[in-house]
Amino acid sequence: MVFGKLIGRLTGQDDTPLQPLPLSALVTTPVVDPAVAAQQRQRAAAEAMLRREEIIDSRNRLCGYRFSTAGSAAGQTSPQADAPAESAFLAALAEIDLPAFATRRLALVPISRAALAAGGHLPLRAARSTLLLDVEGSDVEAWLPLLQQARADGCRLALRGLTLLPEHAPLLALADLALLRLDDYDLTDFQRLARGLKAAAPQLELAADGVPGWPERRMCAAWGFDYCLGPFTVLADCEEPEGKLDNSRVVLMEMLNLIRAEADLADLGAVAKKDPGIALKVLALANSPAAGLSAPVASLEQAIMVLGRQRLYRWLTVAMFRVGTPRDRDEALLEVAMTRARFLETVADGVLAKKDCDELFLVGLLSLFDVLLAMPLTKVLQLINLADEVTAVLLRSEGPYARFLQLALAVEHGRSAQAADIAGELGIDPAGLGNTSQLALAWAEEALGISAPDL
């Protein structure tokens, strides 16, 4: 991707405030105390907010998400046991225009047999929208007409609970993807089932759920799995040797420090010239249509002045993910970091000053630098001149930004009750967390120019 695509979205040219989406279909129990009623409504909204789990493909690219509600248990196929909650979940997916998302990327949507029979899937149809159904222990004859109709409706099907028993052969013929949760099997049975399913249905894609770390991710890849879901995406690889900073990243860090020190433009330009690739990208950004210049600039000093220090600082931070010889995994990390950064910046708007919101954006990006660089964060931050508040939250989870980062992590991990409590402490309406999270993802996708990977 071209770095110039980021400038209008990473910098001050994208100041459009996030507008809350309407949250309907939430049922609250009437109470006498209005304060208690409001608190219950906020907690219900937090429970109903959509949760996303990254889906990583065979090349370690972030190719899509599994959607659920924040209150759903890990690995649960249907978002809630009761029909009203599932109806609210499906309505929320339609409200965020999931079909538009699923034209570009894989969207795994849990749905119950009852909701499927009622046509709850119909508003969600798109090229990469994939219905996730649990057929474990179910009557195959009862499933078949529903699955056949869903296929006729143009839906892709992901089934959990598939076996190699003869009665499951018709299900295998209809399925596009089989989901196997790692915790449900011992490793021998897990491998045997995966190989057997592929042999019985060559068209079938395999997804491993609940993958805890990179060693297990590599194991699943070796066993032919097409996708993996689990927390490993943003975790360090314990088998990866400690990284070393290449010249490009050293130059970027020097420029970051000079901007923090309010150094002269000439000093910034001199450091940028140490890496021709970085120098050319800075010039390209300044001369991009987003900058709106009537005449092109030819010197680095002019380019830096056009971009402005704050805009350049954001771009340099993002560039850390892409210089050198990036791994496919780095682009996935960048998307998670960009989404987290935008969420933090936006959720604090109206609660903190603009300067603090800018700092929180950096907190979100920098929070994954240790994973990106395969270096302890203590070493990384020794090389960058940061505000004390930023260092405090990243190294010790302390300071005025600590609770904001904890809020972002709670939302990402679907810990709805914790997210609601922290939001209340910070003076943030918990009912808006889900909307802010979804819009942060949309912003990151647009900023990064996300298009559909080859599936």
C-alpha cells in the first residue's frame, strides 16, 4: 500500500465526530429509581454491543472477523439463548451494514437454527458473509432443509460439531467451512478429524478456534487449517528471537524524538535524508492531493513544514509497522493498533482535552510496539522521547491514561461488565462503546485502504 493514502485520515484532516448509532430492541425491567433505571440501560447496552474476534488466514493476514455480542461466552455459536437477544444481535449487524463489510472481508456470524428458519440471515447476505451454526448432537434431517435453503439464498455456511460419521456426510457436502475448537479435542483427535474432514470434503475450509499462541498457530498451519481464531494475533511469539532495529526504524525513532524536542526543520530533514525511502515518502505525502498545494515542494524542510509536526508524528509512528522487511503479521498488528488508537482518541473526546486525545491515539499505536519489534517495551521506549503520561500507562499501567487503555482492552475482549464500569468512572456513556468501536474499525479500514484479500 502507498503511505500517502494514510495522510488525510491519520492527521488533522479527519476530524468528523463519531455519531452514535441508535440502539434499539433493548428491553429493560422497569424500576422506581430513575438513576438505577439509567444504570441498567447502560449496562444492557454494553452487554449488547458487538464484539469482534480477528480471523487470521494461512498467510497470517487479518482477513476478517467473527462477530458476537460482548456477553457471549467464548466459542458459543449462538449469541444468546433467548430469541429477543439474538434478534437484537442480528439487527445490530444489519445496522452497522455488515453486508458492505462482507463484500470486502470474511464475516463469521453465529446464528441459531430458529433464527435461520425465521429468515434472520437474509438481511446479512453478502459475498463473504458466512453463517456459523452448531450442528453438534443435532438431528441431521432437521438441519438439511434449512442449510439447503440458506445455500439457495446465497449464504456461505460454517459448521461447528461436524464429525466423520456417515450421517454427517450430507452436512459436509453443504458446508464451506468447518470450525474446530482446539479445547474440544485432544491433539491426536484434533489432527485426525481435520485430515478426515479434508479428505471427505476437499472443498471444505478449516478454521481452528481458541488458538492461544503462536506455537499452536504454527501447528494448525502445518495441519492444513485455512484460518485461526484466538488471542495469539496481538501476543508476542515466545519462539521468535529478540528483534533488532534496522536502519529505517532507527531513522524513524530519531525523527520522532526530534519532533518531541521541537527541533529545527533542518535537523529533521537531515535525519530523514539518512534513509532515502523515508525521505521520498515524506516528500510524496507533502505533494499528495490531500495536502492541497498549488505547487509541489522539492525540499524535505518544506515538506515537513507543509505536513505539520503533529501530522508527521502520527505518520512516522504508523510507518514503524511497515518499514524494513515487514511480515504479513505486521499488517494485522497495524490494523488492531490503528483501531485501538482511534477508539481511544474518540472515546476520550469531550472528556479530555484535545492534546490528551492526541496522546491517547499514540498510546493505542505504541501499545503493540513490543510485539511488532519483538523487543521488551522497556527497551523500545528508551529509544523514544515520550510524554511521562504515555510512558506511565505503557510500562506500568499508571497515570491519567491507564483507565482509558483498560477500557479499550475490555471492549476488545468482550468484557462488557468491566467496560461499563470503567466507562462510568470516566464519565463516558457505556451505551456508546459499541458504536465507537465499530466506527474505529471502519476508520482504520479506510485509512489503511483495506480491500478483500484473496480467499
